[in-house]
Amino acid sequence: MTQAFNSDFTQPLQQLMQGVGISSFKALSKTSGVSEKQLRRLRKGQVDQLRVENLLKLSQVLQVSVSELLATFSSVDANKPWLPHQETESLTVLKQEYQRLQQQLENQRDTLKQEFQQSSLQILESWLVQWPTAAYAAGQNQQLPAVRLLPLVRPVEQLMQEWGVEAIASVGSEIPYDPQWHQLMEGIAQAGELVKVRYTGYRLRDSKLLHRAKVSPISNANKG
């Protein structure tokens, strides 16, 4: 048991360093931002004494998972019941902290993704509102040269679909008026009365309103 705590893990660390083209511990320290003192602890198998953020840094630089680092550089085998309870417990706490940070990073990525989507949607706002009506007009007259442009915007439509952006209603369709999702361009309509869609509206993931669909009462729409 004493030999386990005096183990030298320098060689496996050097092998990982060679795999990513790092030739010295000083270079590893500079690249990862982890002090040489912390690296010495890693070489001694004292991985449980490293801060989780340092393990994450080493994981990224050495291109291995944190779980693999824990398994490779630990002088404690949690599967052996005769090992000191304190050492086993410290590794367990370390793994739990790593899992917590992983979840935190995942949540941050989701937040950044949503913020990016929102800012992108603001940039595309004019296209979102105007394009479906232009496409509808072009589709009604196949002789118009503009109809040849329709396939060019399919990637944008696919992007909207991947982001969970969906049209409230298609241009030209007749649907029951719902003031939550529809905006009257003219006239008066009661909820449930048929209206004709002039401009497509959008919502995000079936719930969040982005733009109301612009509609007209059927009588006024027929006059137009």
C-alpha cells in the first residue's frame, strides 16, 4: 500500500504530452495555464489534490477526458476496498465537482446558443417578414423570372427549421383569427372569424412569439 502512494506517473504524462507535441513540463504549464507545482502533484499520482478547473485545462490540452486523467494519474483505486476511506472520498468529491462543472458549461453553451439565435433572428427580421409574401406572388405566376430564385433560399429555411422557428400560417391561407398570433392590417375581425394571411408570422418552438402573422378579414382580402 505504501508503494501505491509513492508511485511515479511521469512516464504516462510524457506519453500524453508527446501525443500533442509538447516536449517539456514547462511548455505544458505555459500552454495549459496549470502551474508546474500542480503538474508535479499529477506526476506523483495526487490527482485528487488538483482543482477541477486545472483538470479541465489539462484535459483540453492533452486531448483526453477528465475521467481518463483521474483513472491514469490516481494512486488510489476506488474499486479496492482496503484503500483509505479519505482518499477514496476525495476522488469521489472531485468527480462530482467535475460533473457539476460539465453541466454548468453545457448550460452556458445552451444560453450562448439561444442568444446567438435571437440576435441572428433580429438581423433576418426583414427577410422573415417580406420573403414569404414575395415567394407567394412569384409562385402564383410561373412566368415570373423571380420563381427561379426560390430554391436559393431553401438553406435559410432549413436553418430556421433547425432553430425551431416555424411559420404561424402560410401566405394566402384562410384561418380563424387569433389576436395572440395574428395582427389585422385593416378592418375588424372577431376571434374565430376567418381571415386571410398576407404576411407570414413566426414563433419559436411552438410557444414564443417572434412576429405576428399579418392578416385581413376575408371580405376585405377578397376586395384586394
